[in-house]
Amino acid sequence: TYTYLPFELNGISINNGSTQTSSRSISVAFSTSGEIPTHYKLSENKDFTNASWIEYVSPASFQLSDGYGKKTIYAMTKNTNRDDESEAVSASINYIEGASISAIQLNNGATSTVDSTVRVKLTVTGSPSQYRISKCNSFSGASWKTFSPEFDFTLSTG
């Protein structure tokens, strides 16, 4: 005879435990014990409205709904060999707007300068925490600095 192991979904982890993401595509890892599940379902709805059973893989990919803010993901697993479903578990992640630069202005829009130091003004979307600026597109030697929408930058000669 075959003795089945207890089957349980202990929890889920979103993006390896991250608290926030700027991408709608996330990764959900399942923490299970006992028999390995054969299927899972994920949803932002506690009642799993419109969620379907999918062949088990961990981590699984999931697409967050539109709209920034706290997103709670609910998960269930099942083992079709035992006709057994887990209790639902959940985890949350904060979906934030990604930061991007929409405009860079030097010296209030001047087209030329004789000064080696220029005033840089960045127009951004989102909430960046750091920036890098460089005279070359590889950003070689450029270090990350605490974000400020305006700062001075020294140009190299030549």
C-alpha cells in the first residue's frame, strides 16, 4: 500500500520576498509540504473569480491588474492524484510607477556655454531614488547619486 504524505500550501513569496515592483509581471514561489502539487491557481480575488487551475511550476508567473498600489495575490494548490486542494494563502506587494526621465535641460535651455560646469534639470515620472550622469553612453566611471531634480555637472574638456 501507498501512504500519502500530508499535503499543505504553507505560503507564497512574490518576487523573492520583495515589498514593491514597478513591473506588472511578477514571480510567485510556493512553499509546500508533503505531496508535490500537480496544479495551482493565482488571483487578486479572494474568491478566485476567473482563475483557472494551471499545471504546477514554482515559481509561477503572474500578471498584476492595472492600477498602482498594494496588490494582494491569493494562491491555492491541488494534487489531482489525491483529489485534494489546499487552503488559500496570500501575500502582498506594492505596485509602483517606474521612474523614467522625460527631459533633460542644461543651463535653463541654453544651446551653448563657455563654462565647464552646467546646471542640469531633469523632468521625471515616478519617484526615482538615485541617478547617474555621464559624458559617455557606457556610463563608465559614473557613480549612483541620491536623486535631485537639479544639480551641477562638470563637463570634461575637449
